[in-house]
Amino acid sequence: MSVRPRQMPEAGSKGRSPKSRSASGKKRPRKKRADDHVEFTREQSNHKVQEADGNFFESFTALSWRQENRRLRASSEEDLVEDKPLPVESQAAVKPDSRKLSKDELDTLYKELMYTIRHRIGTTSDGHSPFDEDLYNYAQEVFHITEDRHRTLLDRAKELKAPKCVLSVTVAEAKDLEAKDANGYSDPYCMLGIVPPSFSPPSTPGGKPKNRLSFKDRQRRKSRGKDKVTQTEDLIAKSPILVSEVRRKTLNPQWNEKFRFEVEDLKNDRLHIDIWDHDDEASIIEAARKLNEVSGIKGVGRYFKQIVQSARAGQDDDVDDFLGCIDINLARIPSTGCDQWFDLEARSIRSKVQGKLRLQLQLGTQERDTPYKDEAIRVHQDLYDLFVEHEARTHSDQVFDKWDGNLSQPAQTILHQHFIQQELTMVDEAIVRWRAYSKQHLQYAFDYEFLYKLLHELHNSWQPDKLTREEEQDLAESFADFIELCMSLLDQHRGLFPPNNKQAICKLEYILRCLQLIDDMPAYSKVCPFHAPMRREIIKVIKQGTKDWYLKVRAITKPMTHVSEEMLQAIVNEIHVLRNAIESCDPLKPLSWFLSSDEEVLQSMVKLTYEINTDVQKALKYYNKLFLSVVKVDYFTVAYKQLESLLHKDINAGMEDINVTLQTEPSPSASDEEDVTISTSLFELYLALKEFHAFKESLPASEKSELHMDSFYVWFEPAIKRWFSLARHKAFRRLEKAVELDKEVELVHSMVKHSTSAVDATCCFGQIREFYRQLDWPDPVGAYTFVTLVMEDICSGARYYAELMHKKLKAAGYFDDEGQFDVTDQLCITLNNIEHVKRSLGSLPESLGFADIERSMQKVYGEVGGQQSHRTLINMMDSADDDMSNKTSDVVIVVGKKMQPDIKKFVFHLAWAPDSARTDDAICPLMEYLDNNLKTLNMSLLRANFDKILDEIWNVVLKELRETLDGNLGKESPFYCRLHEALDILLDLFHADGEGLDEEAIQTEDYKYLRETLTLQKATTDELIEQFFLEKLQEQRVETVANYGTLSVKVYYDNSDSSLHVEVMSGKDLPALDTNGYSDPFVLIELCPSHHFPSSAIEKTSIKKKTLNPLFDETFKFPVAVSQLKQTGACVLFTVMDHDVLARDDVAGEVFLPLAEVYGQDRPSIPEGFRAVKQNTVILIRPELPKCRRPDKHNGTEGALIKFLLLNFRFLWRRKYTPETGPMGVLETRTWDKTAQDFYKKRRALALQCG
């Protein structure tokens, strides 16, 4: 509430000029503050009140904070895990037995190794060691061979026959060859073989050969006899000349053909390749065959002769065209082989060729003279196993040198030489490498990313049907061992791979990648045809690992009451041992230390649930994404459902026992301290389970149904109902303590009076509300039940608080009849505190979710049921609001009662001030009195309370003004003018331009009565008469029922003769006023009010005998000016009378027609007369007697009684003996005005004449 400020009048200002006050001369209360709503904090409450009941409510609402703190602590602990070293997984791994080599086997293997090193082939490539001595030293280190033993085994290796060297050539493709055919293409083919150094021609001074020979060049020379053939030149090739397929019509042929050559002199021999364009494929095949049969000079001669005959086919020129050649020194081929493009070369410096040829070259050996020549893969596997084990052991001893899995140069060189000399395939190498590393991984734990790469190499190089049965079994065993290891790690992944440790998660990711890759590998399907799907196995191990982890956590959190009988017996035995040391020791007594109460059981379940929630959070946040993305396993769903089943079983058993205990306990009261503890733990468990159940929303839709924990809340219904019952008692005791320890709250930016008890009350209710909010009950019906309990607790608490404050104010003497009214702090605090608490109820529909409850109930019970539940809750709140408002009203009414004597006194002085005194001066004492009290109330009260008191004072002032008015009816106008002005001043004070009372509060019945009566009382008699006719005209307009018949007339005004013309035409359905059932009607025509028409006489029609539907057809003329027609209330009054001979004429009814609406006023003349006017049929109305007349004065007993009532029971007088209101009532009271009395009596007489 805010009202405009004003200056307090100075002492002795009673006679001051109105200019010294406000512009209107009316005093107003000061303006109310804009921040009427006061917000309190918990710091402004009285902490002693909370401590009095052991912070009962706070202990419950703080559980959510504790729950959040647990999460924060768990999160911080996870952050610490990131910096911790990873657990050693080898401790958790399953270590299968591995085959150990005997001493003889090691010696034989070592000799194989020496043989391999001694007969190295190919040039040394990057990453390999070029020195044999380094390789011998490394071999000694790996095999732990002494120098003497090394020399012995090396000598034995030297005695063995050297192996034969072979060259594998793959002619892959060529590109950009020269077009030799007319169609723009060529038909290329290759001829290739191993040639001695003499096959190459001498070089020019620039280093290029003068004439590069080809296989066919030598053939031509031999056949044509142009060259002298030497014995060296007869050796055209040291191995068979091989020919590729012809690729037709292409300049970029692709062959991908493999050839194999034995090499006698690896250091000097060369690989020579010719590319020719050929048309006759048969000649090529035959020529190549003949070429391979050459032996000696004669044979060569025959060959060239055959070549000439077949190639020329009767022509002088060769059919095949030369496209280029390549000559490669075998000594330059690296041991790792090569795959590269070679530029084609010409036969001489004058010829030109173009294009390139891609070759894949790889050296190898055969006919090795070793014991393991037929067990190459097994030997290679043993070597790899030994080398990997040696390297792993070496690096495991170096703490700061983590091995990445790559072997040292000597190891790589030896294994590579053995690989190429044995001519093993890439799949053989990949399998051997994988088996070696996976075997040692069980002991030394290599990086899983490295193992993943090994599996990829095996997967990419795999060729089906290349392994023996034994090799397949070995590979299957390595897969099985590795999978078993990975599964054992997954079983313990929570401890081995903490989710906040990036290194651990990376390791887990590659474990899963390895498993998924194995499952996708054709090799795995080949060697393990009956294996179970990897995804199913992973799900199985997740379930088992989750169960194992759960049992471990449960064992840690379980109270000692659940230890096994064996453990209890062991404790008893220990006590027996200590009996001699401890006198009078009862061996069974210490067992009570391990017996757990319900509270301990609850706390253990809480801890267990919190641990599970933390684990589920990790599963959802970390593990699930990883498992889904890598192995397509919904880790969260698997783990959650497993934990849900296990947790439900344990919690259900525990809660059944606790609920049995609760049912046997008596109803709670405010002193049940033990019940508080149990309820706190129960609620903490409820919150933990609710958090666990909330994770259900992250499950796939198909997995959300039929979960064990869907109805977990049912376990807690008895305890929560018990809590609300206990909370009501606790709240009442807290409110009592709050009022007892009450003290005023000092507000920085406000002077509104409050005390700590209001803050304590709202905080208490807020705690109850917060308790329900944290419940977040999932069942709609149960939620409605608990909301009603919350409403009962809060509403009953609010009522009780209002009653306590009311009693406290009463004890302070506020309601005593004696003493004058004073604005006290206790009064303001009581009103404001009750209002503050009452306002807190207004937030309940939103904070308790009334709308959500209604929607939920509608789903269960339909729309009607939902609306009914909502109405029930609203009615509970409204009932409490009404009860508190009634308490406030009791206090406010007393304010009015205590102020009434002073107000009565000041109103009396106002009414009976001298006629010479101004109204502003006469009302000044009343205004000062109101201002002084309202000023203090305005500053100290909330707006709602101030408005209530303002409204009460307003009613008291109006009551006194009305009693003054009713007790002084009949006074002359100045008396009423002063009261009317005073009413305006008071209206301005209490309304204050909309900042005080609103229009609805202002417009009371007393105010309306005063405003109407004073307005009429101060009017002149003529004005009252005019008002009377205005009311009658309005009554005539709204009349719709012809109870007394109708009258048809015509009226018009003629400006030409300034006269009003009236024609009374007929009546219809007039009332029967004579005993014969008829009437003798006639009509009186009169212009009213008479003071507007002083010279106009009353006209009369003829009498029509015995009829109820008379026909008059009579006209009348009234000379009047047009200006008279527009006067206020001007009208034509038609009074229909019944003529009686012996008695007074009866009134049948009357009609009022407004002269302002008469036709013709705006026309100069009406020559047509009544023909131009429409007939007007008007309903008759009857004059009425005053509803309640003021009794006449009597000199006898009746007059004395009335005088007594007037003097002593003004209220009764006002209610039962009020004169007729309106103009007639005022005219009646004007006994000093003859005009008023004459008009009143005339109208009264007409009313009495009605038949």
C-alpha cells in the first residue's frame, strides 16, 4: 500500500488557510514503500529454535547436500586416480603352461642360427645389422652360450653344405610402352632369365653400353652368321629363359606372373628381361622352348635357324618389335626384397624406347643342410619366441625404458634372414610373430595397441588353406590363451582400468579392439570353427565381473551382524584365549559389539547403494561409450540390469525386516528421538535408490520394462507416512519455541515490523515442502496422498502459528476494553507475521506441483477425479488462509473499535461546527487524528495489513457519518453540504488517487447511502422534484409488462403557434375499479414539473362509462415555449382516473412522456397536424407509497418509545425506521419547506387513490 506523502501540520495550525496544505486542502497518509514484499534469509531465523529439536527438519533436507557431496568426493577421487600408476594386470591374468626347449634342442636351434647367419643373402637394408659379428654376439646373449660352445657350434655349422640361392621374380605390370601396331597399341610380352656378366656389352666412355644385347639379338646374329660365336657367348643364359603371357592391344599391360630362378653366382649374375611386341603367339612359345634346349655351338646354330624361320614366316623382316629391356645386378637386391618401377632401356645408343616395368624381387635359399630343413615354421617360431622373451626380459629390468615391442637390429636381421632363407610366406611370418608376442604377453604385458597391429598384419596377410593342421591348432591355442587373458582382465576392469585414467581407458579400448578384430578375422573362424560369438562372451564376462564386484562391495559395506558363523566362532575362541589376561571376561559379551541395529543395516544399504550409483555413473559416462563403439555391446544395460537384480534382492530383504519393526512401534510423537534417526537413514536410502532408479531412463526402450526396482518406493511408504505424522508434532513444538524466543528482525531497507518467529515458521514449512520435493514420488496416487499430508502439516502449522501470535497479543492486553488506541510494535509484528506466513501458503500450488498432480490423477481416475483432487488441495489451502485471515480480522476489528470513540467525537465536532467555519477547518481534527495513526501503521505494516486496517477505519468513519446523518434528517442544506464536502475529503484521503483503498473497498453500502442521501439533501426542492420526474421517466422506459393497461396518445409541438398539441386517443385493458367489473375512465393531462410550466392548467378528457377500453379521441393545446420543453425533468403526465359519484375518484395508472423527445420541435410548423404524428401506445404505471415512512411524532407512550429508540438505538433506528430514500424521502423530511410538503402529499394522495 502506498499513499501520497504529506507534511504534518504544525502545532496550532487548526485555523490555517487551506493553501498551507495540499492543493485540495485534504490531508493524506504518506506514500507507502514500493518494496512492500519483504524477503527473509535463513540467517535471520533464530538458530536456537532449530537446535531445540536437534535440527530435525534440517537433518532431512540436508541429505540431498550430503548426496551431492558424496558425488563430488567420488569425482575428486577419480581425478586422483588419473595420476596413479595402473594396476599390474599380470597379477590378474591367467598364465597357461608354455613349452620349454631342452638343451639339445637349444644347441640344434643355435646351430641353425649360425647356419643362417653364415649364409646371409641380399644387401643389408635399413634397420638391419650389417656386421656378422654383431649377430653372433646377440645370438650368444640370447642363448646364453659360452664362447667355447659358440665356436664349437659355429664350426659345425661351417661344415654343413651351403644352400642354393633362388630368385623369385614377379612381373607385375608395365606402363607407357611404345605403340608398335597400326591400331596405336602393342601386344607386349616379357622374356626373362639369369645371365652371366659376359652377356652385357662393353660400355662407352660415358658409362653406357655401346650396344645392349637381347636374347633375340644373339639369336639373329647366330642365324645370320654375321658374328663369330665364342664359347662364352654360347652361354646365353645360366638358367631357363621364361616367357610371360601376351597382353593384347595395350600400352599398360598387367601380368602379375611369378617366375623362379636358381642363382649360381649371386655376386656376379644378372637378371635380364626383354619386352617385345608380338603378333604370333605360337612362335613365341616354340622359340622359348627351343631356346631352353640349346647345348653347345651346334645346338645354338639350330636354334637361331629355327628362330629365323618361325619368326620371319617367309618374310625378310622380323615380325616382333623390340619395346625395351632391363638388366639388374643380383648383388644389389636387398634382403628384404624390392617392389619398384624400372625404366626400360634401349639396345643401343641410337635406338629409343619408352615406358617402365614394375617388378617384385625376393631372394631365398633351398636345399638347406640343417636338421630342421623340413620344419622351417616351427624353427622360426622357436627363434621368435626366444628373441621376444629375451627382449622383453631385458626391458622389464629397466624401469624407465618401456619397450614398444620392436626387436633390436640384430634380432630383426637374424629373423629376417631365417625368414627369407626358408622362403616363408607373409602369413607364416604374421602368425609366428603373433604367437611369439601373445605368448610372452602373458608374462610381460605388451602394449595392446602393438598387439592390435600384429593382429591386423595377420588379418591382412591371411590366406586360407595354407596352414597344416598342427599349425592351425597352434594358432587356435594362441587365440584361446589371449582371449582368456582379455576376458579375465575384463572381468576385473573396474580395478584394472579406472575410467578417469586416460592410459587405462586407452588400454581397455585396444583390448576390446583386439577381441573384436579376432572375432572378425577369417583366420579365427578357420582355426576355431565352433567358437562362441565374441559379443556374447563379453556380455557374459561383464555380468560375472559385475556380480563379483557387487559381492565385494557388499562384503565391505555389510555390518558385522551378517558375518558367518565361522567368524563368530573364531571371535569366541579368541576371547577364550584372552580369558587369563582379562579377569571376569565373558566370552559372549564382545559378540554384542558385532550385533547391528536397524540403523547400521540401513547405513550399510545406503553405502552399498551409493557405491553402486557411482559405478553406474561411470558405466554410463565412460565404459558404455567405449564398449558400444568398439564391440557393439551395451555395457550400461548389461551392468545396470545385473546390479539392479542383485541390489533388489538385498534391499528387499533388509526393508522387510525394518518395516516389520516400524509396524510394531507406537504412533510417533515429538519426543521420538530414535524414530528420527531411523527415518533419516531410510530417507537417505530412498534418495540413493531413487538416484539409482533414475538411471533407468538411459536404458533402451526395450529394456525399461519389468525391472525389479520399478516399485522400490513401496518399501518406504510406511516410513514416510510416519515421518509426516511426526513432522506435524515437531512443527508445532518448533512454532511454540519460535514464539517463545521471538525477537524483532531489523531490516536494512524497510521499517516494516517483523520478528524471527515468522522466519522460523516459514523455514519450517519450507523444510517440509523441500522434503516432499526431494521425495519426487513416482506413483501419482501416492504422490497425491503425500501432498495432502504436506498440506495438512503446513496448513495446520500455519493456523497454529496464527493462534499462538493471537494469544501472545491478547496476553499483552491488546484486547482489553479499557485504554485508548495506541499503535504498538507487538500489534504490527502480529499482523505482519501472520500475513507473512499466510503468503507463504500461496506458493504451495506451484512448489508442490498441483497442476502435475491433477494431470497424473486424471490419467488414473479421469478428468473428474483429477479436478476433484485439485479442488481438495486448493480447499485445504483456502481454509487455512481463511482461518488466518479471521485471526487478522479479529485484530483489525479491535483497531476499529478502539478508534471509534475518538472518530465519533471528531465527527460530532465536524457536524456541529459553526456555520461560518469552513469544512476544511471543521474536519482538521479528524484528519490529524487519522493521519497520526495511519502514518505509523503505514510505516510498520505490510500493505495487505495496512489495507485491512484502512478499510476498517473507513467503515468506522462511514458508520459515524451515517449515524450523524440519520439522526439529523430534516436539516437545512448547509448542514448537508458540509457533510458532503467532508465525505469528499475523506474519500480523497482513503483512496489517495488509487494508492489507498480501491474502488471496490470504497464503494460500501454505507458510502453509497451517504453519497446518495447527502447529494439529495443538499439539493433544492425544485431539483428534487426534477429528479423525481427523471426517475419516473426512466421507470416508464423500462416498463415492459402492461399490468394496468395501456394508453394511446399523440403529442407534437408546433413552432408556428408555440404550442404543445396533445391527443388522447384510447385506453386498453384498463383495470376494473368498480364493483360491476368495469370502470368509468377519464384522463388528466398535466405538464410537469409545475415550476417549469407555471401558467399551464391541468386538462381533462370526458368520462367514458362502463368500459375498460375507452375511446377518447380528444385533443388539447398547451401554449409553451420550445425552451421549456428542454428543462430538466420536463414531461407530460397522463393520469387515468376512474370516476366515482359518491366516493373519491380512483387512480387507474399514469403515463410519463418526456417533452424533450416530442415531435416537431425542430420544424417551423406542422400543417398536417396529428396526421403527421405516429400513435404512441404507452404502458400505465401506478404511483407508489413510500416503502417505509418515518413515524409521526406522538405525545403518548408510542411517541415516547420512538423517542427512546431514536436516542439509544440508532443502529436499530437506521435499519428499521429509515425514511424512503430518493427525492421523495428527502422531500418528506423537509417539513420547513411548503413546496416540498405539498408535492410529497400530492404524490402520496395519488398513491392512496390507486384502486
